[in-house]
Amino acid sequence: MSCRLLALFVAAGLLTAGCATIFESIDSINPFVSSGPKMAVLAPISNSAGVRTQWSVGVGKAAGYVFTPAVVGNAIYVASADGTVNKLEDGKNVWKIKAGQPLSAGVGANGRMVVVGTPKGEVLAYSAEDGRPLWQARVSSEVLAAPTIGDDGVAVKSGDNRVFLLDAGDGGRKWVYQRSTPSLSVRSVASPVFADRYVFVGFPGGKLVALSIQNGAPVWEGAVALPKGATELDRVADVVAPPVIEGRQVCAVAFQGRVACFDLGQSGAMIWSRDISSAAGLALDGRYLFVTDDKGAVHALDRLSGSSLWKQDKLLNRRVSGPVVRRGLVAVADAEGIVHFLSREDGSFAARQKTDGTPVRTPVQLLGSDFLVQTSGGNVSAIEAQ
């Protein structure tokens, strides 16, 4: 692992040893925190797309955790580290509650329920209609990834890389899946994904696993990365972004690994792979796969073959988020809270929009025809771009 990548992960508190986080208080002795690689300076651009912020709301800081807004129709559910959970519509609060304890992950939501997680492994469910408490459950360790609500229950991945399926009615445990974890791994905030008869989950060691919704048994697993190297740091090769699915194709990306796409069926046969390392994430549309690599470059690949279509490398070291695509634009955000809009066809800069100046650690979301961003400073913004 290069000093540049080690610096980024140590400074962000993203490396874990076994089940315990290491480097949590290392800033005072870490020489890379203040002298790490400098972010690329943004050159002026001529906007080819019109952008404006529709509304912006403060909802509370992330305090070192990663919170992802959940969009259900025109409703947005957001959470913050101080235990606040909000429901927003058109930039206005519909309801706001306090969980009564700090939060470390959220939000999972559907039309009936909102679910968040805590550093102590508590999973808290509230009514989507009015925020009243529904149930509380416990998993084996801190919850870092937003819970995922599906037709068959609530999937929760704990910080020790166990996956739980909880009953949506009362939080009762349906099943738990556990696998061995390498001695050193990246602190993952990747949520499970429901599709077809499976729950898809990425794990340390570079594996994408399809679990049976019925009983949690592994149906197949695909190698997104193959750990290699002389040291434990070199062998860190983890799937730390949620997989994405289009039709019968499921794709994932690994840090110090590759992008790989698999057949969704029981065989899980690999369709193609490319050597691109990422901890940020990827997005699919009808023709393309978009991925942000660990240097901050955004790549467009052919979805069916993996061949390279374009690469935007002018965001070097800006800690660029995972991408999202809508209406011919690919949106990513960076460590200064700037949202960059790229042309879907050639990767050229189409527009930029500032938020509150704090890092965006989760992929930009879609909100109808707009783009939705939550910063670590606690700002949630809806941005129109066309």
C-alpha cells in the first residue's frame, strides 16, 4: 500500500484490526495528516449545464461517521451523529425526533419505516409517517452502514462484518451470516442490497457474496479482488462500497482490487473485470458503468464488456465520492463539499456547485430530477442541474 493511500485511510480512521478500530487517536503522531498529498487545484470551467441549489437545510454533523439520506418519493429521511432524525419534504421539516443516544449509521427507509444504527450495535426503527418509535434490536457490534429495508425484512451489516436479517414488524432476528475477517481491513459503510432472491454484501478479502433471503446461506461468492503482497497492508483488498445491479448483472468494486461484474443467477459467473481500485463506489445506467478510483479519477466503462470509454483525472486527491448519473450528467462530490457535474458521454466538466465546504463522504443521491447531497458538516442540499 502506498504512503498516499495509507495516509488517507489512517487520517480518516478507516482501518480496522480484527473487530477493534485502530488508529482512532493517531492524528497526533501521524506524520501524514498535515503533510499528505495535496488536492488538485480546480481550473476554471465554462458551464455547459445550468445548476442551482433548490434548497439547503442543516440537519446535524456526522462527527466522523457516514450518513446517507434515504429518498422515498418526495420524502427525504436524514440522520446525524447527535441522534437527530428528520423527515424533509421540499426542504421543510415534516417531523424531527431525537433518538436519545448517538447514531453512527442511517438512513434506511421505505414508505412505512425509518431505520438507523448506533455505535453500540442498536438498531432503531421509527414510523415514517410521524417518527414514533416502532422497535429496537441489537446486533453484534457498531452499525456503520445504513440498514436496508426490503420486502423480507431489514438487513443490517455490523462493524464486525456480520449480516443480520431482522423482522420488519418487531425487529426479531431471522438469521445471521458470519464469515472470517482478515486481521486488517477497511472500515466499511457499504449497505447490503436486496435483489431477486438474494441479499448482496461485500466483504473484506475482496468477496461479493449472494446470501439467500430465506435463511442467510451463501448461494455464491465472487472474487472482486485477490489479496496479494508481502505485508498485511498490501493484502488489504476489501469491497467497501455497495454493489450495483442492472438487469441480470451485479457489479462491485474493491479497494486495492478491481471492478467486476457477475451474472445475477445462482452460478454468479464473472462477466468481466478491470483493475481499478476504489473505496468510493460505482453507478450503472443502461450503457455505462461509472466508478471513482482511489486517486479521485472518474472512469466510464462499457457496462457489457468493461472496456474504457473515458477518464476524468482532474480531481486528483480530492477524496471524490462515488458517482450517480441522471439526464446525461454524472455527479460526484469532494472533500471541500463541491459537487462536480461531468458529461456522461465524454467526462468533460459540465458544471460545479458549492455546498458548505465540508467533505461529502457518500455518493450523491437522486431526488426526482434533482441531485441530493449530505455533507459531513450536516448540510443537506437539493441541486437542480440540466
